Amino acid sequence: MKLTCTIIDDEPLAIKLLENFVARTPFLQLQASFTDSVAALSAIKEQPSDLLFLDIQMPDLNGMELAHIVPTATRIIFTTAFKEYAFDSYEVNALDFLLKPIRYNKFLTAVEKAKNWFELSLQHAELSTQPTELNAQRPKDEVRTIFLKVNGELQQVALDNVIYIEGMKDYVTFYLTNNKLVTHLTMKAVEELLPSQRFMRVNRSYIVALERVRKVDRNDCIYIGNEIIHVTDSFLPKFKEYLNSKALL
């Protein structure tokens, strides 16, 4: 799989470094580089890239602002000298966050993660269009399985076996009924792959299988599997809405 990419950074030396990294990476194809974020926005709207290497601190239109208005199919890897932005980067389409000065091994880890994400998305799209008797009886948007890349291999996981998912920046752990699987993905990417009628994100680090929730206590803590997971304020309204639709009060 080849991924097209665009670089946006107001420092020419930073652009040259990333261009060199892209040239050394066989599955990346550079479409364009920009030092002007406003000019870049027009270009990527006309010709979207799969991947965007995006600096955060830039004049006129900064990286965080730009991230909210790029095409939704474009995935972002932030490149910045300011680590305080790391937390905010995962609220947009960011797959990863690279801290300057960037070394090639860190760059390669980030783009491998991006490649995995696009491969999984493609697998998901192909599976959802396969005509089977069971699929004919289900809504078209209901996914029954997903593929996770684990140790270089794609493993098919039945969603019925998923209890909850935990994210820790570069890794996501799927806790299943009989084991667990660790893969390079972001929580944002997982959230977009899973059917929303069955799975819900309840804080920055956890997504739960709604049918697996045993109870919810008065402190908005979910009891699921062997874990107690707190529903944080920003995710609470949607979770309360789900509970109200299911509860006999």
C-alpha cells in the first residue's frame, strides 16, 4: 500500500528533513510541501493526501486550527517542538505526535502506524461489502468482525468477544473473552472502526462494549470484565443518554 502525504511547516529546514525521511520510506509518496498553512489548506482541499505531517505553531493558521478543517479522510501526524501540545493532538484526526528534533526511527514508527490504520480501514470496507446470508439480515453498517495487525499478522476478531479497549498513546489493547491483543493504533482510529450502536468511548483511555456492562454505580463508574472504568465529564452526556434509553426508571 502506498500512502500519499503532504508536509506543512513554516521552517524550511524542518521540511527538508521530513522530505528526506519520506524519500527513504518506500510506502510513502510526497505530494507537496508548504511553509504557508493558508496556501496549504487550499491545495489539500483540491487534492487531499492520505497523510499530513503538520507543524502546530505557525503564523496565520496554526496546526490545531488547520487540523479541524482538513478533509476527513486525511490523517494527521503532528510535528512540533512543543510537547505540551501532545495531549490536545488526540482530540483531532491525529494518528501520532512527533517531537522535534525528529529522528528517523520515531518517524518510521509513526508512519508504520498510519499504514496499519489504512490497511485496517481497507479490510473493514472490503468485509462490510461481502454479501453473506447473515449480512443480508443485518443493517449494512453493522460490522461483525475487524482485523487487527498483531506482530506483523492480521488477526480477525469477532466483536462479540470484545469486552473493552484500552489506549495508551501508541498502543491499543483489546480485552477479549479469552485473551487480549495489542496493536499500533490510536483510540480515535478504533472508535471510527467500531459500530457506535455497540461500543462507546467513556473516557480518553477506554472504549467499552455496551452489552458487557454489568452495572453503573452512583459515581458513574462502569463495572465490566475485571475492570472498573470511570465515565468522565466530557463523555458522560452521551453515556447517560444511552442509559436512559435502556433503563426502566
